[in-house]
Amino acid sequence: MYNDILRTLLPVEKPLLSDRIERINKALNPGILDLKWNSTGIDPFIKNAKEVVSDVDELVRLMKDNVRKMQQMMDKWKESLFDRRMKPFPPDELEQNHQSLVGPKLEDIKVHGKEIHRLLKVTQENIKPDKKSKPWLSYVDYVNGLVI
């Protein structure tokens, strides 16, 4: 889990979890420096290290899943907003046809926008960063960039 966390975190995500990664490193340090497999106290060390790493792994999965959900919603936006047909249409009929296509798609985008905002809020509530901190604002910019 630890290696997967370090391997999959994006540069914009690492600062949000840097304190937790530091906590993992401190929890793992005795196992790297002092303990051997037959040392006394190995079971409590393993239990503690696994708990600390599992908590961070859960946060990383939540962040990645939320971004994945956002991207899946936005993939639906790629559909054409204009239906091009071979035969010519009178302007009124063309406008009516266009509005019948744009209206539902615009409504989907509004609904998805609210869901993206909710997912970002869920991520924020679980990570609990300072909302005005540079790492959090960078992450919000990253998500905004995905939307754009």
C-alpha cells in the first residue's frame, strides 16, 4: 500500500497528504532501523504501521475515485452540441433542432457541475486541509483544469 501511495500520487496531491506520509515514515522507521523479524514487539509494530498506511491509502483511493467520477461525468459532455445533417434546413427549423439538443445537454452539465462540486467537497472534508492553503488551492486549480 505504501509503495502504491507514493507511486500513484500526483505532484498536486502529495502536498495535501505530506503530513500523513511523514506519519507513515515515522511509523515505519523502527522497522527499517531497529526491528528484525524475530524482534520482540514486531506484532504491535506491524499492526500500527498497517493502520497508519491503511488510513492514508483510503484517503488516496477516495481522492482518485472522486476525480475518476468527475472525469466520467465530463466525458459525457464531449458529445456534439450540433447535429449536422445532409439536407438543408430552414433557419427556424435548424434553431429549433439545435435548441432541442442543447437544452438537455446543458441541464446535464449543470447537474454534473453540482456533483463535481459535491465530490470536491467530500475530498476536502476527508483530507481536512486549510481551505486557503496553497496545496488545497492548487488541487482545486487542478480539478478546475480538468473541467476546462
